[in-house]
Amino acid sequence: FMAADFFQKEYWERETLKKRRSPRHPLICSYVVPRINLLRRYLDINKNTSLLDVGCGNGFFTYYFDQICNVYGVDYSEQLIRANPVENKAVMNANNLKFADNSFDIVFANALLHHVDDIDRVLQEMKRVAKRNVVILDANRNNPILFLFSLVVREERKALKFSLAYLKDRISRQDLRITHSFSYGLLFPNKTPTFFTPLVKWSNFKHPFGTTNFIISEKHVS
């Protein structure tokens, strides 16, 4: 690992030990499931679909993907992988995915890129092991609360660059064709108080100041 990788790894493991919610937490369910359902409007994801969740952490998305497709989760933190409830998972660095080319129909990452040292390298690896689609969900600096949070928390500071336009540019550089891109939602999965759970569904809509940037891309077919 590079020094920056250790820096981020320590941050995530510290957060997990302190207060990271379980994927089964009602607020996490209310946050994640609508995002997966939205993704399924644009991509065919079913029991025969193979999907790699890169930077899967303790399983916010992996747990729910596991109920609808063949998911495999990877993260470079042993502690987070142990906490992830899915069966198919491994400790792995996103800079060097230990899979053959075109191994998965869809390669997915949520809130990963603003924590890595070499975004282009990670995207290259995601594209390499993807058969069909690369899907990125990440921070949107145009959300005022997220912008302030990124200013205050050193480990989140790279998110200050992460506008939708910035992400689209980085992904397009990899010769991936962007089919859909938008910002979505209002709340934060690990920071929103539990008593807001009934209101989460009302925060799930597309708008320029959404907390999550969605980018769905596909490999060019030669």
C-alpha cells in the first residue's frame, strides 16, 4: 500500500470500530435499496448477473446486491471484510484487482474514488475486469452539507473536487461511454440520525445538489 492508502485504511477502520452502522440498519436499507432500484431502471441486474463491489466496506451495498444477483465484494481492510455479511468477498487493493479481464458483467463502486490515491488506476482496473458496465456512485461537492463536511474532515477532503462534471471527465478519460449521469438524494447513510428514517424516502430524488453522483458507463464494443 502507498502511504495514502494506509491513511485512508486507518480512518475507515477507526470509523467502523466507533459507529459504522450495519447494512441491516433500517436507515441504511432506506438509503441503499432505492439507489439499487434506480440503478436497475437503467441496467439489467438479475440472478444471473455477476457484479463486483469494489471498496465494499462492511457491506452497505453488497448485502442488498447479494439478494438480487451474484455479487463479490472486495476491500483492502480485513476488518471491514470481516464485518461484511456476504459470503463471496476478499481482501484486495482496488489498484490491483486479482481477477481476469472481463470477469464481471458490472463493476460497481460506492464512495470509493474520493478516498483513493490514484483515481485513474482504479478506474482502469474496474474497466479491465468489467465485461459490460462500470458504475460509480460518489460524493457530490455541490451539496452544501457535504462540502462543509469535506472541508472539516481531512480524510474526506478529496471530495471537494467531486462535482458531477469532474467525475464524468475522469471516467470518460478511460474510454468508457457514459450512458446516464445525475445527482441524487439528500441524506447521509452513516451520519443521519435514526429518527429521520421515515423521511429518507422523501429525500430520494434527482436534483443538482444531491449527496450522491451517479455515473453509469459501458465499455465500447469493438
